[in-house]
Amino acid sequence: MNVSNKCIRFRFQYKFSLCIVASLSILFGFQSCEQEYIKPDASGFSDAVAAASGNKRIERGNITSFVDLSKGVTNRTWIIPESATITNLNGRSPSNLDLIHVRFNEPGNYEVGLKADFEVDSIALDTTFSVVVLDYIETKLEIQSIQSGFYEETPEKITIYEGGTINFKDISNGSPNRRKWSFPGGSPNSSGGVNIEQDELVKTIAVDYPKTGIYDITLVTWRQFPEGAKDTLHLQNYINVIENIDPPTLQSIIEDDNGLIQLSYDLPLKASEDLLPHFSLKANGVPISILSVSINSKDNRKVDIESEINIKSDQTALLSYDGSAGILTRLNDIPAGSFDDQTVSLYFPQNLANNNIYGFEDGGAGWSAADDNIGSISYTDEKSASGSFSLKMEALKDEKWTRAWSWNNGSLFHLDKGQQITLEFKVWIDPTYSDSSIGPWITYSESPFSSTQFWTSMVNIPRSEWHTINKESNKIWTAPQTGNYFIAFRFEKKGLIFIDDVKVYEPE
């Protein structure tokens, strides 16, 4: 059963009387919420002055105060919300009070108004004070999602496989700004309760449950300003983690920057004997020797594979595991399945050019048509290899040159003299494209404008689909000067192409 966005409520009802009126210390002093303020001599004030003498952000049921300090008032009108009450009337009309204490009984955003006429017709007072009234704190949480091979959710408990993950969200009433989670048996087993600045980071939290067992959940929320009583939600025996009888699932095969290939599974693993003879690796169809295969010592959900050579990022690497006799298993002896020719996600060196600009995700703001361009240059979401945008280049007739470049402020990338670099980009070629090649150029941005062309044939590249062009195997350029560089793409003859995900990098 897959249920999300379920709210679990644990409500405490309580009644209390709490009077909080924070007076402006330079103006007022008082002994209780109902006692009149000691008002200063009005002679020091102008003819039309009013003030909110209490906090304007309070909890429901609390009181804040407002005072008219004006001189010469002939008629006064206080305007308060219907749900609020003036507590110091004592049978008097509000118009006769220059100080009122207002109790706000319902949460919400409110206004208190004051209008006054004066002996001098040219003077009038019409002012409004905004008050935010927060509800009592009521702790609630929501289950946003569950990642597990199996799970079942009822109002009383959630049952998941070991190794599953539950995503919780605090949806408490009363706008708390402090919270503390406790997850016995989970990872993390607690979070929050540090300070207001960190509190926003733990409104939502993902918790892993790696071991079988029955566990509680506790969430405590409170508010520092305005102060609110802590409220606790305690769900006893709410998480039931049971043994996972599914085989471990392979989630990814990724090479790191040191050439180590790492398999990631969803569950802890063990090996009954040497794993090396049971794995095989190929790069561009050629077998690659494997030096070692072992379960990672820090995370037993991962398997580390060290190959004899560092496979280059422009190659295609495929990994296989024969699954013989259940050698690689979960801790409860359920074997991992075999697989053939699974693609290894190879490490790609850092892009020396800005990924956002050179992936056109800035909407093409970093690019423009070159001075000698005769074709149409645009930046479109019509097609993209990744993200939302790409560079569209189109010529309606045979003529030199259709050319776009990144020779703009903020778009240049830095190279050091002697630094070796190469180029990769993705291209989508329309069947109308009649040129036999395309010329990507890298150029120094200042005189003498040293440059190099990464000439690329378009003859045998499939049409109407994205294709990755990597130049590492046939061209590596050494930067002639230290400074900033830009890229240009150009072709002649008519046709339409799209360019995306341009990368400048140091070869491995």
C-alpha cells in the first residue's frame, strides 16, 4: 500500500491564563495585565501621537496594549477585531480610554485602529496597528514518502524492510521555530534542537532504518518568540522494521576520480570467497584486467573494483558479474543476482568552462552571433541534450559563415600557459545539414588571439538524435598564454544543428 502525505496528530488540550504585555521601557511600567499603565505627562508629545505599547506578535489568549498620547482630543474611536476583547473597560466606553488592553482570542493577522478628532480642526489622527496572533503549538508530522522494497502503512504503524528510508516533515501548528526529532533505531537517531538558525534545516528529514526492530518516534516543538509551551508528539512502537527477503539490488556503477569503480547496492553485503574471478570488465569492447574486487570496509553496501588501467572518460566501459553459487550475498545469505554488460558511469574531469553558460542553461545569455555570422543563432528549449536549453544554428543557404561564440563578459574561462586541454560537446544534426563538418574553435581573448580548431567530421554521425563528440583521442591542445579563452562553433553551407553541454577539460 503506497500512501503519502498522511498527517498524524497528537493533540493536547489545555487551558491556561497567560498575560504578557511587553511595555516600551521608556514609556510604561505595570504590575499585572489588567492594571493601568503609568502614563507619562502628555506635554512632551505632539498633538497627535499613538503607540502600540505591547508586543505585536503574540500567542492566542494573550494581551497587548495600545495608548493614545495625544493632547486636546475631543472624540476618540478604537476599532478592534470582533474576536478580540478590551479587558480594562470596567463599564466605561472605549472612547473614554486613552489606554486599552486587548486580548486576542483567535489566531490570525489583525488590525487595531484608532481615530481621533481634536480641538484644532487642522489636526486629526487615523492610525492602524498590525498584530500577528499565533495559535497554541500543536505538534504534527507528515510522512512524505517511503523508499523500501516493501512497506505497509496504517494509522498505528509503518512496516518496512530493513534498509528502508522514511521521509518525515514537521507540519506543526502555531509556527514553532524550534524542534527536536528522536528516531531510536534510525540514522540519524536524533536531529534538531540546536538553534533557530539551524531549525529550518530539520523541518524535513530522511531517516534510514538499517536493522530489524520496533521503534518509537518523538517530535518536540516549541517557540522562542513569542514564547510558546512545548508540545510533544510521541508515537510508540510506530516503526516496524522487518527482515528483507528480497535480493540486494544494484543501484549504480560509478568510477571515481582515482579510477576506482564502485558498485552500490541497497543492502549490506558479504562475500563467501574471493570475488575477483567472478567479475569481468571491458572498455570499448576490449577486456580490461581487474586487479582486485572487495567489499568496501567503511560501507558494506558497496563493492570496490580496481582495474589495471584507468579507463578514459571518452570510452565505454561495461562490467559483468556471473553470480556463481551465491558468492556475493546479503548478510542473511540471500544472493545478489548476476548481470551482464552493465554500463560504468565513468569519471569526467572538471569542466573548466562554466556548466551553466556552456550548457546554455542561462538561456544563451553568455553566447552571441559572431561578427561574420550570416545564419540564424538562437537559444531554445526546442531540443536539449540535458537541462532545458541548447544552441540552435541554422543557415538557409550555402554561405560562410554561420558562427556563434562565447566571447562575452562573464563567459570566458581561464587557462594557464602550458595547460593541456581537450573538448567535448553534444550535437543534434537535422537531415537538412549539408556541410561535411563543423569547426569548434578555442581562442585566446586578447591579441594575438591564439587559437586552435577541433575539426569534426559530420559525415557518419547519425541524424535526428543527440550524439556526444569527444576529441580527447585525436586532439589535445596546449594553451599558449595564461589568460581567458572562449569557444566558437562555425560551419558553412545550409542546414540546422543544435549544440549542448560543451566541456573543456584536462585529459586524464
